[in-house]
Amino acid sequence: MNQLSSLWPPFQLQMEDWKYSEVKYLYDILLGKMLQPEPRRADDREVPYLRAANVQWDGVRLDDFQTMYASDEEIKTSHVKEGDLLVCEGGEVGRAAILKGKIPPDTIIQNALHRVRGKHGNHVGFLRYLLQHIASKGWFDVICNRATIAHFTGEKFGELRIAYPEPAMQAAIADYLDRETAKLDNTISAKQSLFNLLVEKRRALIAQAVTKGLDSSVQMKDSGIPWLGEIPAHWKIDRARFLFVQSNLPVQSDNKMVTCFRDGTVTLRSNRREDGFTNGILELGYQGIRCGQLVIHSMDGFAGSIGVSDSDGKCSPEYVICDPLTDKTDAHYYAMLLREMALRSFIQASCPAVRERAPRIRFNDFKDFYLPIPPLHEQQEIVACLGKLVTPIEQLFVSTKNTIKLLQERRAALISDAVTGKIPLESMNLQSGGGDED
């Protein structure tokens, strides 16, 4: 740790009057109490406690207290109060937030959290932003060795070497970041609300079309399927085994990898992203896949990984690949219908395998699903109509998502620049002596 600290990249650039120190000399760090579900001593009593799940970057959640037993001495030692900085020891190590608002009397913290208080006037708000900077640079992965279960122990925390200004400047920087990140957070929240509305509008349009058709004036009938409800009277109902057959194509030597994503896109992995995937060395069980085939991800289908491949290639044996049995079945229509079934949790409720620890949906499960069967021309009209209606929404969807990402990156950069002394004092309206606004 000492060798790492001496070469600490996040703090190589800072103001000339900043100093270096290990955190333990600037802040008091206390690890919480080990969970105790039953009393062990005569003076043990049940008290509320905060755990890692309560601590998020945007604040401490105070709507979900659990209780444990603790002695009076342990309560005195591990209690928390407003203004304390709470830092996660495990899970997303280093995640931190300042406790604000009223809490029940005698609230303590579990040993998944550190309680941090400043020494000699050092400011916990500055340290919180500094920890967020370290997290954004991925340095907790190095400090805590994520090859195993990560723990940000009190020793590691205390020996963390940081650069810091004098306390008044710390407070001023924290105040500046509170103001500026609040503005960005409000904008991000508004964009996220728009994003959620677009997602819901897209889903509502698809759900209405694939289950009720495009003509609202047609006579309806009960489908007999609880999740589906009423359907147009001229539509039929039958099991998927009479609509699709499972494909079993061999892999060709020049086949590229095709991946099924949760948004229903089934495409060459190189068209989307290559990171975050692992391939079997021998590719045992891989299967061929062709453009136009219906694809159901056996493990992730219940979350929406269902679509029609836009490419030829090879794919995981965990994909259920289907071909239409007749020329009256449009794979694109049924991909949208099955995604709607998945998002309504119908697939999860209908397949016992999905409730197992290692969830799976196989063709034997799928073939017994009862599905609506519109006439082929209606299936094709629904697909075409949704293409026209959904495309503008998806374009705005992508644009909004990109804007949110840029705002989040700007927020992270602002924090990093402020806590490493790269923002001029005049730009923050700060004075180096007292940290007051001009």
C-alpha cells in the first residue's frame, strides 16, 4: 500500500499549497458493529442500524432501517449522527454519502460501513467528493483487489494517501461542488424522466399493436389467456409448436459471433460492442444462426433478450433458434409479442426452469405457449406500422441516453478537477484564505 501511495496517480496534479497525508491523520475512521440478531448480554437491546445498501452516492437512505442487538457500550461507540460520512467497506467499496436528516435514537452502523469524522477541522464533504473521484478512476479496484471479494478495510482506508488543501478550502470546494453538481443532477434527472417516458411510450405502442391489432373498431373476444385478455375476434389461438420449429444449424469456419441483447437487437457482436463478453475456448455446442431467424435467450429471455437476427453467423448454445413452420408466420411480429410476454413476467411465471438458481427457457417450454395468430397480412402491417411509429421514438431515445451519459461524464470531470486543484480559485468564486464566496 505504501508503494502504491507514493505513486498515487489521482493526485499528481494539485495546487502548490496543497499537502499530502494518509487519511488516518486527517479523519477519524470507525468500522461498524458485526450483525447481532440475538441478545448475548443482560444490557443488550434492539436498536436500528444502517448497512451498505442504505449508502448511495446521492445520499443515505433513511426509509429502510433494520435492527440488531447491541450493548450500551457498543451503541455509544458505533452510533451515528447527522453530518457523519458513511463509507462502504464491501460491495461497491468506497461508495460514500453524508448522513442528513433525522434518524431514530441510538442508530448504529453495521460492519459493512465506516463512520468518518474530521480531525483538526478537516471537512468530510471534501473527502466524500475525493472518494467519488477515486472511484471514477477505477482505483478502488487496485486498492481492494477485485480478483477476490473486495474489502475496503479500515487499514486500507487509513493508509490511503491523498492530497488536500487547508480545511477552509476543503469546505469551500465541497460547497462549490454541492452547488454545481446539484445543477447537473437536476438536468440529468429531467433527462432521465424523459428517457423513462420514451421507454414507456415505446412499450405501450408495441403492446397495444401486437396484442390488440391496429384497428380499434373490430369486434373483440376473450383470448382465454390471462396475460393477453381480449383479442380481435377473427384472430386465432394456438400453441407455439404449430408456428415454429427449433433450428439446429452447423457452425461454419468463417462464422462471426451473433449476440442477442436485452433491447431485442440480434446482431453481429462487432456491430454493437465487443467488451464484457467471454467465449469458450473450444466453442463447444455453438450453433449456426441465419438472418431472419427468431432468437430467444434461454437465460435472459425473461428480461427481454428476444429478437430476430439481422445477420448470419454463430451463437451461444444458450440461444433457442426458431424457424417459422409455415409461410403464415412472421418472425418479427412474434419477436415483439414474446418480448411483451417477457416484460409482463408471463414467461417467468410459465417456465419452472426460470425460477431455478440457473434460469433457463428451452424450446420445450416455448412450444407449449399459447399465442395469438393474426392473419399474416395483419402481422406484417403491425410490424411495418410499428417501424414507422417507433423509429422516431428510438432516435430520441438514443439521443437522450447519450445526453445523460455526457452530463454524467461532465459531472465526474468537474469533481475530479475540483478535488485535485485543477480548477482556478476565481473560476469557483473562492478565496484561498477563507473559502468564502466573492
